Amino acid sequence: MKTKMKHLYPLLLLCLTACTDAVPRLHNVFCYNESKGIPTLDPAFARTQAIINPCMQLYCGLLQLDSALHPKPCIAHRYYVTRDGLQYTFNLRKDVFFHDSPAFVDGQGRRVVASDFVYSFYRIKKPATASPGSWTLANMDTAYAINDTTLVLRLRQPSPIFLGILAMPYCFVVPHEAIEFYGADFGKHPVGTGAFYCKAWHEGEKLVLRRNPRYFERDKNGLALPYLEAVNIIFIPDKQSEFLEFVQGNIDCLIGVHPASRDELLLHDGTLNPKYAQGVQMLQGDYLNTEYLGILIDSTEFANAALQNPNVRRAIAYGIDRPKMIQYLRRNLATPARQGFVPKGLPSFANHLQGFDYQPDTALFYLAQAGYPNGNGLPPITLSTTDDYLDICEFLQHELGQLGITIRLNVLSGFGYRQWVAEGKLEFFRASWIADYPDAESYLSLLYSPNRSPNGPNYTHFANAAYDNLYNKAIAEPDEQRRWQHYCALDSMLVEQAVIVPLFYDRAVRFVRRGIAGMRPNPMNMLILKEVQIGKNYQSTKTL
């Protein structure tokens, strides 16, 4: 691996010296690893974190999210919404340019105009594009440009969450010239408007992003962004090797906590190992990811009918010691899910909602109510999972076994597991849901009956008329506070029915070398590097 790194930096230096700024300093290059690789840099296919992270550096949209997850201006410097909530008018900045590319006649990126968004949005909706993000604009009826700086979008029905959706990578703007020039290879030759542009990409080895000298945003002091000269992304699939490169100073950031380095980096209470405190800072914050147990509640295919009884489901929900699970299996880097399905980190998170806490006596009460006192007569229940979460499921097996609930584990491969869940072939399964956009509706839509799988994410096949009616009322409510009240009521209905069993709300964790500033975690766990700074005293071991 060291050999690869030595070959990397001469190339990186060559890329940097082409700029017109002062001679670049190597320590002003930020490096991170993407162990899963990057299949494409086309934002129309930005469905995984591995793709989203570089796309956040390369592209921009009409809007972006602030630290509180509220939409704020980006390429659109202001917008207006009609009283009926059906029409959105955006006024665009005049100083936003696409990156230079051979796709343009003179090779120089032109100014972004309103018709570029019309093109980009219809491209997402077009079936031929086959974008996994086509659903984001399903509610958009028409889009048209009044002039170069005025864009109008009309919806089929009001949607208070629409502004948040527009901040998603799927909705980033792309130039039609580049799509036409590169065709199916556009994802290998990205052309956007972001703080960085693609300088060099050698698949499986490295991706070099260079500072965009014409980027339009400035910091609060009026200084041009980004601060970094370049971002270097390498592809080391082995997590232990990644950790060693981080320790040696060849990588500036580790995203997340992996078992390969967890015991070395962290103490048992989840704090940073003091031996690394001088050179490493640990950053963490709320992450919009809820880990939960899903229960297929309309099945007649399985021999075990016990899960169709809500009292058995409630017994399972109250029989789990979530704080102990988080302490021993997640080093306290998560929050026990005691307030329902909607996670901590969203503005509408309901601290007062009474969800499921560890109450073994209550669990035994519900077992007796279901006709299984102390678990007597209750047939074994099969819980399906993947290898990644086997430790969690073994913990659940032990906890519930003490109450007389026998759990059998069914471990499946990742691809097969996801397919079986989507097809309704698993009666009891571990799952996680990461918000697509910063609104509780992203979670509550999982239990909306029209979203029944395999045509939607309602993997439990929950169907409740009262829930559906309130859900429709909530998503049409323009007043934020009233909408949040509806969300809380919907979450309470899920707790009452125990159709899902929330386990914990995840945490976003990053390990960053000291001397690096501006790496603020956010609940969407997005990697935003335009405001990252590397201090003069940063000790880098990177060598040419």
C-alpha cells in the first residue's frame, strides 16, 4: 500500500501545479478512503454514500441544507411559493458556471441558466435514464424557464417537504452538452458546478478533485471557497489497511467506526483511546438512521402465527434492554430508540413520545395477554439478518430468551436478504432506514399502505385507514408545527401497533487528524469539504 501512495503524490502534485494560484502546499490536500469504490459520479445515480460523498463536492442544486437541516439558497438565491403550495418560482444567481470540459465548444464552462434545471429534472424523470431518484420529482407536474434566471416548478399536489427534496444530490444540475458529449460515460467524466472539479480518475486506485477557481460561494468573511487545493480519494478495500494508512498520516479522515479498528481507537465507554488524543480528534453527532426490527403482519404463508398477535409484538418490544445493547455492542455510539421510529436529529423529533423502554414485567404481561404465560406454548420465532448485524441479533436472542421467547437466527447474504425483505418473504427481520431527505415523512411513509412492497418500502404490509388518512393530512399541512404534531400522532400509532420495533438511533462518527477544521458532522452524514481547512501546524507524513 505504501508503494501505491508514493506513486499517488507525484501525480497529485502534477495536477496541482497546473493551477494559477501560488505554488500549492501538499498539506492543503485532503485525503480520504472509499473502501467500497465509486461506480459512477452521475448525481442521477447518487443512491449510496459512496457516490453521494464525491457528488457533494462536484455538483450543486437550487438549494442546500444548513446545519439544522433547513433548506437555504445555493444556486437559487431566493424563491417564492404560491398560497396554494403548487407553484415554486426560483431566482438564480448569475455567477455560477459549469466546470471546464471538452463537452463545451471552447472547452470553457458556461454560465448556468434556468433551462439547465429544466433539462436536469426531466432527465431524472425520464424512464430511459433509469435513475433510482426518479421518485423525488414524481410530484412535479411541469418545469419551465421564464428567462435565464427565473425557473418555475408546478406540483400536482402541495408538498411541504419539496424544498428539502430539491437539496438532494438527485436534483443537482448537469449540462446537456456533457450528457450528449459523453453519453453513457458521463458518470466517468462528471461536469458540475461544485467547489471542486474532477482532475484525474483512475478507477480502483485514486480520484483527484481540484479546487474550482470560479466557485461562487464565499465564507462569512468574504473569502472564496473552498479553502482546500484538492481532495484525494483513494480506494483501499481492506479496513485494517485503511486504519494503518490513517495512523501513518496518509489519510486525513476515517468515516464511521469499523470493527477492524474499533477496539484500537475506542475505549469501552466509546471515548477516544488516549494514545491517539494528541493526533486525532473524534467528531460525532446525530445521524438520521433508525435501526429496527420489522414484522410482516399480514402473512398467511408462515407456520408461526404468533407475530400476528400485537401483544406478542409488544412483548418483544418491551423485552429489549436497549441501553445495555448500545453500551456493549456499539460503545455508546448510538441512542436507545425509546421515542418511536422517527429518529433523534430531526427538528420534529418527539422527546415526549412514549415509545418502548426496557420493562420485562410489562413484556411478561403482554405474553400472558397473548395466551403464552412466561412464553409457555409460544413457538420459536425466526429472526432474519445479515452478518453485519449478527452481534445485535444474538444479543436480542439472549435477551428475549430470558422471557421465554425463543428466537432462531436466519443469516442471509446482503443481496438475497434485501430481495427477500422487499418481496415479503421474511416474517421477522432486522432493518435500518436512513432518511432520504430531512423530514419525518421519510420514515412514516414506510408504513403508508399504498407503499406496500414490492412496489414501495412498506415491507411490513401494515395497512390502517386511520394511519393513511392522518399521513395524507400531515404531508399536505403547510404549517410546520401542526405537521410535526401529526407526525408525532402517526409515530404513536406505530408504537401502539408494535408493527416495527425500534432499536436505536445511530450516530455519525468521524476520526479526523488534528489540525483539520471545518469537518462538522451533520444528521444526513454528508461529507461537505468546501469549508474544511488544514492549519499551518498540521503535521502530515505524506511524502512525494
